[in-house]
Amino acid sequence: MKQQNKLNRPRREFLGRSVLAGLSLSIPDIGVAFPQTDARFVFIILRGALDGLAAVAPYGDGNYQRVRGALALQQPGLSGGALKLDGMFALNPALQSMHALFQVNQLLVLHAIASPYRDRSHFDGQDLLENGTTTPHGSLDGWLNRALLSMPASKQQKTEQMAMAFAQNLPLVLRGDVKVGSWAPSRLPETDDDTMQRIVALYGSDEYFLSRLQTAMATDAIAGDQGKRMSANMSTQRNNSLASVASAAAKLLQQHDGPRVAVMESTGWDTHANQGAEQGQLFLKLAELDRAMEGLKEGLGSVWGNTVVMVATEFGRTVAINGSRGTDHGTAACAFLAGGAVNGGRVIADWPGLAAHNLYQGRDLQPTLDLRSVFKGVLATHMGVNESVLETNIFVDSRAAQPMMNLTRSV
């Protein structure tokens, strides 16, 4: 039997570019419905497998310091220590802005959480995270694209565009029957106004191309100076790329006729060597995520109150440190929900414990929460998707992963 007294094993909730080269834009041929609440949903994918025990340290687990070794964070209250959430969990000190959100009930932390994937391939894990099935390559489209068709109708936007990927390539989660837009900073010199006007005149008789070009130009104009700075300084801003994209994305998301759903992605989370604790490569990545969250909040302004931002990764990392002062591919990790529409200030975890006999396959944090439950809960309560559609069209064969309620507030 698992030790229950030490960690209170029963389920517990711990309170507490240029337009032509850099702008890829696809516009649907038919109108798409929008949420009645004017809600926003942002999905940030951390590619490479985030170490959940480093992002959210279970410092109250009696085995934490021993099993983490040199990767263990300093206790809350110590200089440079972790940022206390409650008596069990604390945030990595890189996550200062996210900690501030937690304190005003706008950040919800979920721990020991995973998709149904139980192997350790980045490609397969990311595919399953985005396709919404129980099998890698189980679907050619993504669960979020499928969900767009089921969001309640309220109005027709001028851009005829509901969702946008802020990435160089369209992520699987947004691929599907509903065409969506994408925006990314250009790595090429900006096209001057005279050239653009010549292009517009050249294709002025082509209604299809002209309308899409004009929409693309308008989108780029809204992104504005932030996108230009990103293009001009791409080589020197790589460590800050997610934060820069987030700030540009916020400009579009806060527009009355802008997108309501957005996807961003961040790479570089595969910390096999020299991972670090209160400093090092993972600390820098977490600080970048923190700046991105701050940029979204500031850029969205009053729209932040209608927003849910979800942060998730394909799988976690091993509990124990490896011989290269890093961690290897694991299973369960942590996830975050942030935004003014989040019912936050809490850590939700059915904590499995870090004792050897509690680990998955003797090496990983045991998954006890299903990411699909969170996705389904946010889509149902925040974006207005009918629960029956979640089961039949979006996350097929997911009855075991019931929608998690009480994650968001009414907006």
C-alpha cells in the first residue's frame, strides 16, 4: 500500500516581419462562430518537455531534497529560494510575475499531470498532446481546430478569422477544416510602402488575392512596432522570443475584431545537461515564459479579464538528476492556467509522492491528472463548447477524462 499519512495521499486541492515573407495568413471562406462571452483563449506549448519538479517544486514532500539533489530549489523564505504557493508547493524563483498572478487569484497550478501518452518520444508526445486522441498520429487535425466549429455564435468579425497561430509553422493543434491565420516576425528585410502599393496594384483585379493581402497588411499593421523590433533584432533576442511574440500577439487579441483563440510555442525545454536550479538554462527559459505572461497581461489590458492562458508540455522529466547534471525524458509534469478569467490562487494536485515505490516505472513523477480534463473544462466553461460535443467530436473516447469544472470564472 502507498503511504497515506505522510503526504495525505487522498485527492487534495492545494489552495493557496515583412508581410509577404514573414506573415502567413489563411482566411476561411465562410464565417466562423464566436463565443458569446467575447472570451479569449491562449495556448502556449512548451516543446522539449518541461521539468515540472523544477517549475513547481514540491518542497513539502519529505523526499524532495533527497531525490532532486543538486537540482533541488532552496526552500521558500531563503535568499533566492522558491516562491511559496502553499505548504507543499512553490514556484521557481524565475516565475516572479506568475507568482504575483497567483497572489491575486489569476494563476492556477496543476501538478502531476500528463496527456494519455506514456512513452518518451518528443515527436509522438507532442503529436498526441495536439491531436487530442489517445494515440500518436491518431488524427490529422488538432483538438483546438475541431473545437472552433462548436463555439457559440455571437457575431461575424471583419477579418473572418477566429483563431491565429503565432508561429513560423501552423501547429497541429490548430490544423483542420477551419482555416486559421498565422503570424510570425520576418527574418527578411521589411518591404517598403512603394513596393507594397505596386503589389496591390498588380493584383488589384484578383479579388481573392487582394482581399487576403489587405487583411494580411492590416494584421501586420496592428502588430506594429513590436513586430518590427522583433524582425530587426531577431539574432539578439532569441532568449526573449516567446516574450516578444506574446506582446505582439496581445495587440491582435485585444482588438475588438481580432482573434479570440491563439496558439504560441516555445522550444528549448529539453534539459538533458546542465539544467541548473536557481540559475542556469532552465531558469532562463522559465524567466522567458514569465516575461511572456507579463507581456500578455499588459498588452491585453482590460481584455485580460476575459482571458484564459494555458501552458502545457508534452511530458515531464525524470525525478532524479542524471550524470550530466540534467534530467531525462519522463512522464508527469505541471501545467498552468493564467488570466483574469481564471479561478486561481490554487494548486490542484492529487499528489502521488516522490518515494521510490510511488514513481512511475521507478523513475518518473506518477501522472494522476489528465490534461484532457483541463482542456475540456476550459472549453466548456470558458469558451462555451457543449460537453457532449467534447466527448464525441473533439476528444473522442475520453470519457475517463471528465471535464474539470471550477477552473474559470464567468466573463
